[in-house]
Amino acid sequence: MVSVGKHKIDITDFGEIVLHDKPVTIDASALAVVKRSYEFLKVFSKGKLIYGINTGFGPMAQYRIDDADLRQLQYNLVRSHSSGMGQVMSPRHTRALMLARLTTMLLGYSGIHPDTVKLLAALINAEAYPCVYTHGGVGASGDLVQLAHLALGMIGEGEFYYKGKIMPAKNVYKALKLEPLHIHIREGLSILNGTSAMTGIGGINVIMARRLVLWSLLLSLMINEMMEAYNDSFSAELNNVKLHNGQIKIAGWMRKLGAGSKLLRKRDEHLYDRQVTEEVINDKVQEYYSLRCVPQILGPILDSVQQAQDVIENELNSVNDNPVVDHKNKNIFHGGNFHGDYVSLEMDKLKLVVTKLSMLAERQLNFLLNPHLNQKLPAFTNAGKLGLNFGLQGMQYPATSTVAENQALSTSLYIHSIPNNNDNQDIVSMGCNAAIICSRVIENAHEVLAVELVALMQAIDIRKISGKLSPASKWLYDNTRKLFPYFKEDFAPSKKLQEVKAWLMETDITEHFHKELNAVKGDAK
């Protein structure tokens, strides 16, 4: 059980609730603040013209709504904007959206009845998710369409994803013995107005992107071990004179995790402490960039992930409603906190660096499969009979085509504003689109890494060096070989590749990674 509302939620708590399905409990003090906000709005709104309470919405705000129609106004907003298209969002994405909406509502600036947050928490804990669609939001005035479908489910209409299938909302409420939400003052607008879809999906993207960096680091270490490369490319002396935090961290992690390797070589022992007299040096003096420049490539990716995490955590703990019901200052403020530019920009940047990570993996894969480059392995890491058998020749194609797809998807959504809403929303963020496409790029990157990982396993077994790997690489080797055994004869590998991809996506590598780091004493050079 994770308590929400009293303290800021960080990415760790977010991951526990969204990825590990931990239930939530609402802090009593936060619930009291929500109630005070509602009570203030109930009194303050009498006799005043306030947007979204007794006016129309958007460009129709100039129309005053009669008191008798105020509740119907909120229901009309929810129903009319439940216009999503495309695929139904995954349960995980919807859970993240719901949590993001809950955290901002618990700040007490929405003027909602406390029943709203109670019901939202109950649905999260019951793993009952309103059907929300991927297409529809433009990321200004909030993720209106996606959040309208959340609101539609909360008022007991539409459909839910529950217990593995899609069913009518009324059936879910009956099964859970819950009452749908009743509109009091502005619950419809309060649920719709905000960045919670892009923020929730963005939170998952940050966690998965950080994991990708660690997977890529492990694979990069392993390929350097397999090649018996020199270890000075990630030495402290080389990397600490380049003043970028990400690069310094990546190099330090590679040093620590590679400390137990019997394969990595020290340059001074092989090239400096003896006289080299050969005219032509067959042994490479420097590796290709995809092996040698790992800290310089993964470093900015790691820094970008951290920047995205900072923005997502800020957004999770921010008021992104409009208008803002400020019971402390006894006033209501109109503006644009629902605008999603912060998240949209970070999702574009995150998507870009994850694409670069997949490009690194594809180049490392190509290096493994091309004997003219690695000069240690048969073509396509083929352990069978060359010509008769094909090794990983067929497996390279999905990796290459998926990287090309990532490159095409990496165009910016942040700068693709299209005015709409009768030009009321004349500049928008496209933040939800950016977050959704970023999640697709992240999943694609796992596919590329899965193929590279299989190729690395074959290369290590062909060279018969698994016993010389560092402990971190040996852990990765052992777990992968449980899913994808060494092979000589050709077979259809699609299913096993999918299993490796699923293992990469579902394994919380962060916990194991830091466990491996802590097991190494000192900062090996």
C-alpha cells in the first residue's frame, strides 16, 4: 500500500503503483484539503460568473448557463468529449493516467467533491480501468479526450477493461459494489482539464528508458569483453576530463561491473610495457566507435532520461487544472496550467535518445555478425555449417527495420501544433501523442536489444569464453540462455526472440544493476 496526497510522489512510488500494482491509500490530511477546496467553491461560486461552472466551455464560454442546467453542463462536457479513436490504451497506461489525475486532484485546487478522489483510488485498487483511446488529445486544455473517457467511466458510462476483458461500466460497478460518481459542481471539467494522460504515460516511459540505458550498458560491456578490448575507453582518467555527468557515470559503472572480467585488457600490458616492432599490427589498436565510445553515447542519453524524470515528477505533483480554485487565497485564477509543453518536449527528447540507443545496439549487432569487422567470429555468428546454415542472418532484418521505424518516429510532436477548437486552442502541445509514440519507440528498442543479446550469446559460446565473463555479464548470459539456448541448426526463432524481449521489458534491471554495483568494492581502473 502506497500513501498518496501528503508528500510528493516520486518516480519510485509511481513505479510501485503502476508497474507493480501496489494499491493506494489517500492520506487523511489530503482528503481534508480536497474537502476544504470543495466547500470554498460551493460558497464562492454563488452569484458569480465563473468559467466552466456557469458558462459554456472553450469558445462557447460567453454563454451563461442557467442554474437549473449546471449539473447537466458537466455531464454534457464529459459525454461530448468522449470521442477517442484508435486503440484502447493498455491497462498499464490507463492505470498511470488515473494515478496522475489522482495526485493532482489531491493537491486541493480543483474544487471537486471528495467522493471523486475516493472513487478514483477505489478503481485503481480494483484494477478496473475505463476504456481510454490513444487518439484524440492535442495536449492543451489538457488531455481532454483521454480524460473525458476516464470521466465517462467514473460517472458509470462507457466501458471498462476489467479482469482481462472489456465490459460495460454498469457491470463493473455492480461487481465492485461501487456507486458511480455524482456531479456536484465542476467534477466533469476538473477531471478533463489536465496533463494526466501524457504525464502518466511519460512516467512509464522514463522508468523503461532508464532500464534501457542499463541494459545497453550491460550489453556494451559484454561485447567489449567478448572482443577482449582494452579497458581504457571507460577509464576514470579518460572520462573524468570530459565534464558531463552522464558520461562519467556510465564509464564508472562499466569500470565497476567489468572489474571481475578475465577478458578485458590493459593497454599498458600489451602495447606500452613491450616494444612493438611489427610493421602491420593485426590486433586492433582501437575498437570501432560502437564499442569504444559507449560512455560518450550513453552518457547524454542517461542525462536526458534524468531531465525527463525531473519534469515528470514536477508534473505529477503540480496543479494542472483550470481554473485553479485557490481556497487559501479565497480566489479563482484562470490560465493555462493544463498546457502540456513541458511533458511534450521531454517525450520528444526521450524518444530521440532512445532511438539513438537502438542505433547503437544495431551497430553493435552488425559488428558481431560481420566477420570483416570483428575478425573473431564466423559470419552471422553461425555455429553451424556456413552456407548450409544461416545463424542470425534472418534475425538481423527485424532489428534493422525496427531501428528504421524508430528513426522515422523520432520527428518532433512538440513543434507539430495545429490550431483547433475554433482557434481558441491556437497553439497546442501534442503531448499525449508525444508520450504514446515515445512508448512505442521504447518497446521497439527492446526488440533490437533482444536480437543483439542473442547474437552476443552465440558469439560468447562460439569463442567458449562464458567462464571468463565479469559477474554482471555472466548473470545476463545465464538468464538469456534459459530462454534462448545455443544453436547450430536453423529453426524459426520468432517466438524465442519475443520471449527474450518480454524478459528484458519485464525485468526490473535497476534493482539487480545496483546490487551488482554494490557487490564491487572500490572504483576499479
